[in-house]
Amino acid sequence: MIKMNRNLFRIAGIALSLAMLFAGAAFAKEKKKSKGGDIDFAKTDAFIREIETRPDFPFSIVIANDYVTSLLALGDKIDTGRQNAIIAYTKLAQQNNGGFVSDKASKSASIIHTDIALETLALLNASNAIDPGKVKAFVASLKNPDGGFGFSQESKGSALATTYYAIHVLKRINGLDLIEKAKTVEYVKGFEKKEGGFGMVKGPGVASPRSTYMAAYILNTLGSLDTATRNNAIKFIATTPYGGSKAKDMPDLDEQLYAIRALKELKAPEKIDRKYAVAFMKRLYIKVNGGFGPLEGYGSTPDSTTTGLRVLAEIDKLKGVHVAGIPQRTANTKPSSMSKHPAMEH
């Protein structure tokens, strides 16, 4: 599992490195106490479209997903040529074993990049561009006796995150019959914490919105989210900055997104602190280029900007594609000015 966790952190690092190619001078720190201002979505759109200027566009599965997700969430249109380029690139990323790699230089398919690739194709209404049977065979190769799933064929140790991605992929391709329900439920329940919520490791440890969402999603998908687990998880989210708590922990963009998604999975959307989420996104917004940073005081990247837009879409502050569910609709209005973008609600 240690090897797998290192792989997860390595993937996150690679994604951030790719994203930083576009951050440039904007990665300079700003004043952390800034309250943030209104968001200029036209500028955000232009920031994401800088990706198009790369001669090797789209050049990575992660960046392609950032581009598609962001523009559709903004209500913008992706022209046919670029859609075809992304679909072709994604198809080539599928390996003989059925999984997807991160880019042309990589040879090892992972469950994370497989999930990202399938989401991108679904957003472009191109899910039929690949063979779902091969994808299912890849996921099956990552299945472990403990009920969990591994990261790749080279790193097969189970983890909560990789098990989540496997379930997510299988649900997309109607392959849930591959799961041994009782084993997987028992495996996931092992990450539950006494104080409520779920953590990244079994046994004593700290719960997180991310792990809590992933566990809730799996248990919900398998019809095994009991009332006690649900209530304890809701109580945990309430102790975080994203659930109305006055906790002084520095908020994190990814955890904000997963806290919102966790509460939806837990059938408690009324518990979402929407006012806090909007204020937090405004604090992360970088006026100079229209992107969003991953933490307060840091510059923007395509990946963190996409996550910021996902947060706003989850709380219905954008009128483009809602990227949380499949199938999606394709927006067909390309804004030519700020007036064409949805205004932020206060």
C-alpha cells in the first residue's frame, strides 16, 4: 500500500507540474488576507484557452480533462477540431491491457487516468469511442482478495482511493457485477473513524472530506450506506471549515470540493455551507489571469482552476455543464464578452 500511496502522490505531482507550465508569473504569492472580489469568468475562459496554444495540444490526459471540464462548466463551446483531437489523443492513451496512461511518454496504465479519460470522453459524448470490455478487464486485473482494488498492474496494493476510482469506472461502464459486494463493503468500512468520517488509512488516524466522500460513494453505489455511518459522517463534515465549523485549519480547494460531494452522497445537501464556498472561491481567484489557486496565497494552475469551477458548478453558481454526473449535456453558446458568462450569486 505504501508503494501505491507514493504513486498517488507522484501522479498528483506530475499533474501539478504540467499545470504549472501555464501558471507562469501568476504563481507569485498574493496577500493571504485578501477577501477576494467578483470573478470575471471571461478571463477564466481565456486562461483555460491558453492550453490551446500548445503545439502538442492536448498533450496529457489530465490537461485534456481540465480543458473540457472547465470550458463546458463555463457554458463555452469546444470546436469540432479540438474535440476530435482530444478524443483521438484519449483513444491512443488506452493500452493493450484496457487501462489508460497519463501521456505519450508513459507506458503504465493506472485506474486514476482511466477514470479521468472516461470522464473526458463522456463529457464529449464520445464514450463509444473506446471498448468498455477492455476497460472492465483492466479493472478486473486490479481486483484484490481483500475487496479493494489497486492502482495499476505494477502496483496492485489496495487503497480506499484506488478502490473508489475502480468503482467509479465500473459504474460508468455498467460493470458493477465484477464487484464482490460483501468483501468490498467490509474493506471500505475499515477506513471509518470513531469520531465519524473516513480516513486514507485503516485504524487510528484523521478523517478527511475526500476519503469520506469516496467511502460514501462506494457504499451508496453498493447499497450499503447505513444510517449510523451516514449520520456520523455528516457530523464529521460539520467539524470542518466546509461544514460551518469555525475551525482554524487552512482550507484546501480539493477538500472543499469533496466536502460538498460528500454531503450530497450522504443525502444532506442542506448542510452545504454555500456562502462559505463562494467566499472561499473568491479568495482563491487570481484577478491577474482569471484562474484559481489551490490554496490561499498561491497562483493559479489549470488543474486548480478546473477544481474551482467544479466547486461552483456543484453549488449551482455556473450555468454550464454540471460535471458531477453522467450523462452530460453539451453547451452550445460561446460567450464573446463578460455579459455572456453567468454572474456569481452573492
